[in-house]
Amino acid sequence: ARIESMKNFLQRHKRSFCIYGPILISLVFVALCIAQLNQSIWFDESYGAYIARFKFSDIVHFTSNDVHPPLYYFALKTWAHFFGYNIISMRLLSVFFGAFAILFAFKWLKYKYGAKVAFIGSFALAINPFIVRYGQEMRMYTLVLLIFFAATYFMQLAIDTKKKLYWVIYGILVAAGMWTHYFTAFAWCAQLVYILSIYKLDFFKKKLFLVYVLAILLFAPWFPALLSQVRCVQ
């Protein structure tokens, strides 16, 4: 009887749990990250803290001579402008991105697999030592995670509903991922294989490939810098 009443209680309050539950899970991640935000800074973080103090045009110049694209540094500069240039404040941006990444992970898992899987999966993500560690660094990795989960969610919505708006959002997020970290290309290739496995040749007949054309066009202004970086690495 108690088990049955518990099931009824959960069923009646399912909507509330699905609203407040992922927020609480994200707060667990935030708490785990904040506990170690005052650790010593390392070289890559100091580089980000340094160039965030310059103009956006200077950030483009600095990053074009580095190995990463500039979107994260744009976000870091904007964040620091409002919240301060001290180390803890600037590291909080990664915590912010990580918390929203967990929320999007929950939304995607709930949409695709149901609430139970969403709670388990997002909680496992929130306490994952690697994710927590990256949430404590002034680096772009939690932003990559946020873009990836958001893109995966909108990709699935686009596939299921066939709404153009969701495809456009997905294309923009693919470009944003490339403006953040080049290795997101591996995720987009995997998602393309997933899309092709569903649509097969209809993918081209329905001109969904225009989503990737949009993403390439949005990333195109950075192509010269990318080629320069590749030569520098060689």
C-alpha cells in the first residue's frame, strides 16, 4: 500500500519534479565546483584571464595565433566586464555553463528516454569528477558541453517535428561549437551519421544539408585564422 501511495504521489507531482528536480541537480554541480574555485591558477587559465582584458578585436588577434577559436574568450570578457576580473569570478563562468549543460542534458534525456533516465543521467553528469574539474577551470570545456547538449536536444526536436526553426537553431549551435573548440567537429560528424541513418537519401532530397551549409557559412570568417593556426602547429 505504501509503495502504491508513493507511486501515486510521484505521478501527481511529476510535473513539479521535472521542473525543480533538474535545477536541484544543477545546484549540486554548482556546490561541488564552488568548493575548489580558489585553487591555484595554471598557464592556460592565466592566458585566458590576460587576453580577456583586451578589446574584442585584440582577442581575435591573440587567438588567431593560438590553437583555439575565440568564442569562449568573448564570453569570458563579457562576463568579467559585469562580474569582475578576479580569478574566482571568472571561473564562475565555467560553473554557469556547466549548470546549464546539465539542464539541457536533462531535457534531452527526458524527451528521448523519459524522466527516470533523465534524473539518473543528469545526476551522474553533475557528480562526474571530470565535469566538476572542468567546471572549476577558466577554460572553454563546459561551454562545449552546453553547446553539445543543446544541439543534441534541438537536433532531436528537428528530426521528430520537422520544424525548420529547430534545424536553424541546430545549425547555429554547430557553428558556435566550432567557434569554441575544433574538436566539436567529431561530435557533429557523429550526429550527421545519426541523421543520415534516419533520413538516408531523403536527407539530401529534403535539403536538410542546408543546415550544415548554414553552419559552414557562420564559421567561414574564421577559416583564414584556422589555416594559420594549422600552419603554426605544424
